[in-house]
Amino acid sequence: MDKKNDVVLCGTFIHATNTESAVILNDKCIGVKDGKIEFIDDISLVEKNLKQHNMEGTKIIKMTERQFMIPGFIDTHIHAPQYPNAGKGLDKGLLEWLETYTFPVESKFKDLKYAASAYRKAVNRVLCNGTTTACYYATIDTDATLLLCDIINDLGQRALVGKVNMNINSPDYYVEASVEESINETRRYIEAVKSRKYTTIQPIITPRFAIACCKTLMKKLGDLAEEHNLPIQTHLCETKDEVSFVNKLFPDYDSYADVYDKTGLLTEKTVLAHCVHLTQPEIDLIKNRKCGVSHCPNSNLSLRSGLLDARNLLQQDIKMGLGTDVSGGYHPSILDAMRVTLHVSNTQSLLKQNGYTPLNMKEAFSLATLGGAKVLSMEDVLGNFEVGKYFDALLIDPCSEHSVLDIFDDDIANDCFEKFMFTGDDRNISRIFIGGKEVHNPVDVFSVQSTC
Ligand code: GUN
Ligand code: FE
């Protein structure tokens, strides 16, 4: 095994556990061997641990007083080819927005030169914002999707990447010709990803949504996911108009979620984006199938899709993570997703009034890290600092050179954490580790950005 990425980090670590949304671990050391956490102990015992774990001579990084480390953010729902549109075209509701802005930009990615440049900018920006794992939609184009995988691999991010399937109710210039073509291309995609032997990337089956895929296609995609034991991602109950359209297209089904269930798309490895307008039977169904929900609050507000009652789903033990849903959401950062999660939850509490407990900042942090790992069925290896998990982590520096965050009070760790959550940004994310490997520093970012 290559030891050059082995490292020991000493200082303050903050993470979510299954029982607490944010635990502050002061004066600790974490040893990282072969990309995974080998030990966590008190800082005073670092030498003993190095000896015990056969890691003498390993590079040691000591955090300064106000620095701390958190697990890398997990974006459970993002459309890489929509990044060129991030921050524009938010004047229409979902279905009109797809036709007017989204399908046109996605169709551009069949041009591999355009795709290479736009995808590199997108992945780089997502990574700079501290997303160490992302669950991406690409486009219907297989070769461009493989190019996206190569770029993610090159930049060192962990990702699930889906070639999008859509064969009906889509524009002539952006649609797959038949079920056969859609399935054959998906098979070609899966085989190509497997043959490239990436260490941090896996394919995910990606029927866009029930409006754009016929029943036969959805069934065959469900079979394909089962055959290859792959995760699945799709959109569910994002807007009321979308739900009505699905009910019209599939009159013989109990509900929108039932369409996915009857076509074999609801598994314990399914990521369902939005889920704003679920009925109680649909909540029961996705809970029984152990699906995860990607909460995309920026998108839900920007496209005026609705206000998800995240507290209600969490109380019913639905797995939940956060998604930026670029470019329905205009911001590529999970910090933004956490903040908007809290605004939406506060709004719920104002609307419901009696006894409603909105989510707090620590709960949002838990959703952004451990929650995301659960939704992506990766909680055994990701989401917090536990021995045996990959070391995917961010070094946060509240006092970095261009920081816009000022610290005043005495409870240093807690104040720095809260202030970063609400007022920090990518300028405070000083170092990024994925599988123990440092993947990005400002110099690299500058060289990529300068190609604009
Ligand atoms: N539903 C189907 N496609 C999309 C998409 O690209 N973005 C969002 N937000 N919802 C969708
Ligand atoms: Fe989406």
C-alpha cells in the first residue's frame, strides 16, 4: 500500500453520531492509514498510537487554536450539466423551467469539448465548497457522462454518477429514441465505469422522473439495478403540477410513489429528490422500502415547488440528506443547503405555530454529513469520524487570509463552528481530504479557474 497519504491530524474535530447531531472532540488525534481512520485518541497519546499502529514517522498536521475539522459534505442531489445555468432562469415553475432552460443546456453536453470544459468547472466548484461526495445526474449522453467520471476521478472527488434516462415527454432534440437504446446505452455506461476501475466513483441508475420515462423503461432500469446491485436516483413529488401530470399518465396506480414501486425502482439504495408533496401512504411506502430522501430546499424555494416538512419525515425515521439540486437550486454549496434548510424549517414553525420544533443548526449539519452517507447507503464507510471509515474531511480555518468571519467570544470551538455554519464560506475551507488524500489547494483552484 502507498503510504504517502498516511497522516495524523491533531486538534479539534466536530462530527455527527447516531445519537448526537454535533459532538465537539477537543484535543484529539486521528491517524489515517491507507485512506481510512486507523485510530482516534487523546492528543497526549499520539506517540503511543503511532507505535501501536506501526505508523512511526507519519506526517503530522497540527491544527491551530481556532481551526477544526469536520467530515466532508455530502451532496445527495446535483445536476452537473446544469452548472452553466446556476444563478439564472429561475422565473418559471419546474415543468416550464425544464423546457425553457434545462433541457437546452443539458443537450449541449453531447459536444464533448463543451462537456470537458463545463464539467471541470462544475466539479471543481463543488469540491472547493467542501463537497467530498456528490450524487450527480449527468445527461442522456453516455460518452459525456464517462467524461464527467474521468474529471471527477482526476480531481479526486468521491461520487455516484448517473447517465440520465428519458424516452417520452421530452423535446425532440433531447430524448432517447427507444427503450432499447436507453437500456443498451446504460449497460454500456455501467460496463465502461467498471472497466475504468475508479476507486471513488460508482454508477447510479438514473430515470429522470416518471414523466420522462415509460413504464417499460422504468421496469427495465429496475431490473438493471438489481442485476448489478446498483443504487437508483430519481425525482419524486417535487411540485403539485408534476404530481397531477404523473397521476394522469398512470391512472391505474395508487400514487406517484406507487409508480416507482411497481416498476421496481424503490429499493434501500434509492435516492428520492424533493419529496415535498408526499401523501402519508407514500411516506409509509418509501419508509417500508427503506429509500432515502434528498432534501433540496434552495431549489424548492427558487422554483417555488413547495416547503418540505423535514421534521415530519425525520420523526417518521425516513433517511434524509441534503442536496443543492443545481441549477433548480442556485448555489453549489452544502453550507447554503444547510442554511436554507433552517429557513424552511423556521417557516414551517411559523405556519404551524403550536408546538412545532424547527430543525436546529446541528441537525442541519448532521443531515449534511452522516444523513447524506445514510441516504447514499455509505454510512458504513462515510459520514463521520469513526475508526474504519474513509477519512473524508475538511480543515476549517475561521481566520483564513480572506475570511469574512470574525470570532469574539470565549467558547472557541462552539463559536467557530456556529459562525462557520452561518457566515463562513469556501474561503474558510483550507484543506480537503478524500480517502486520506489531500485533493485540493487554492493554487490548483486558481489554475483551473484561470481557464475561464
Ligand atoms: N425533475 C425532472 N428533472 C428535473 C431537474 O432537472 N431538476 C429538478 N429540480 N427537478 C426535475
Ligand atoms: Fe433535480
